[in-house]
Amino acid sequence: MATPPEPTESPQPTAAGAGPADPAPAEPSGSPAASLRPSTGDTHPPLPVVLLDEDFVAVSKPSGLLVHRDEHHPSAAAALQTVRDQLGRHLYPFHRLDRATSGLLLFGFSRAAAAALQESLAAADAHKDYLALLRWPGSTRELPDTWLCDRPLHDEKDVAREARTEFTLLERFSHCALVRCRLFTGRYHQIRRHANHSGRHVLGDTTHGKGRINAAFRSRYGLTRLFLHLEHIRMRHPRSGEPLELCDPLPAELALVLARLRAEPPQIGAVDSGPGESP
């Protein structure tokens, strides 16, 4: 079985049975398989454990926490060191979440386990479902409630790579909508870039979104972070082959934003530019 690559919102292994993922950046020596030496950098409170298996662990990563340290953040708090310290075990990452994204994060307890997990997540019957709050209806009003974006995305070497994301409307509000995002490839910022290409950017996205709309949602609904969360993973257990489902509900700060949106009365002729703005 192949040794998994070092870790790179998009998972690093190929998602849901399509083309290869972008290569991950190089890791500092000793970082990928987290050493049991005491951490010397910043620390973070223990993370909630979603599933503790003999071969791997699934945790809930909060927004703002790195998956692993890198050359740009050599002493920052990171999930890899945090979970290693709370479990007292070596960890092998094989997929990642962007720092601003929250949700399910898995680590293997050995290279073989990480490779098997990567293979399971790359299978055609595996799914990773994110929840996102998107600008709605956005600038591309002819899009249906379920659509596929397959626009190629350029990697850090400016090479166009195949990319596919499926978006499905779950709940619509006056200026935005809760959408399920399913990845079929694992490109850098894939959901965020495809949402932006679709004219329906992820709210709270300071890189691919619109500052004035983000500011309006921050002021009115208290959205102070990227609204993107890896809620659900379905795959086969890498050892038994039995179906395995993992779920991490929306964190409190995102659930509160939805509660505030649901408390608002429906508006006739809702605009897509942002709350309190002209269409």
C-alpha cells in the first residue's frame, strides 16, 4: 500500500473518486508524524473527539486552528500537536482543512493506517459534505438550486487542474442560503473558488468573497469567520470495509448565525448584494 503524501478546505487525498489532489507543501522535519516530544510553541485546548478507533482518530477542528505547523507558522498552535498531546500517540495526517474552515479532521496512528484511510476517502462511494452559507441568488441568477461547477483550478505552479464541486440548496434566506458542498476533487480552496466562480461566494471569505457583504453580515448577524464546515464524511472503514459515517454538527457560532437569519421575517424581493443594501 502506498505511503500517503504529506498533508496539504479541500482534503488532500482525492475526494469522492475523482482525479488526483494538488501536491502538498513540504513539511518541516518531524512535523507530519507528530513526535511525542513536548511542544515548544503555542498550545490549544484539547479538541473534541468524534471517533477513537484502533487505527485512527476523528476530531472536530475549530476555525482558526492550523492542521499542522509549517515554515510560515513554525510555533503556532496546530491540531496535529494538540491531538498528539491529548492522546499521547504518534499521528500521521493525510488530509487537511484550511485554517479558517472547521469540521471533521482525521489522523492515522501509523503510516499504513493513514494510507488505508486515504484510499477509503478516495473511493467512488465516499463522500465529504461541507455546509456553507453562500450569497444568494448571487450574480448568476440562472443557476438552479443544485448545480455542478467543473471549472479547472490553477495550482501554485499555475497549472490548470481538474476540479468538480456539487452544490445543493438546503435552506434559503433573504440574502443568502445554506448549501451543501460535495467535493469530487481536492484542490486548494476548491469550494471557495468554485462558489466565487458561480457568483455565490462563501460568506465570511476574506480571500475570494466581497468585503462589504462580509462586513454587513458581521454587523447584522455576528458572522465573524468563514461559514464553511466539514459536517459529514461517509466512507468504508479502512480495516473492515464496513460503511462508516462521521458527523460533526455546526459549531455554536455558526448555528447562532442561522438562528438569527431564521428569526428574520421573510422579505419580498430580497436582494443578493447584502442585508440592508440595494440590489
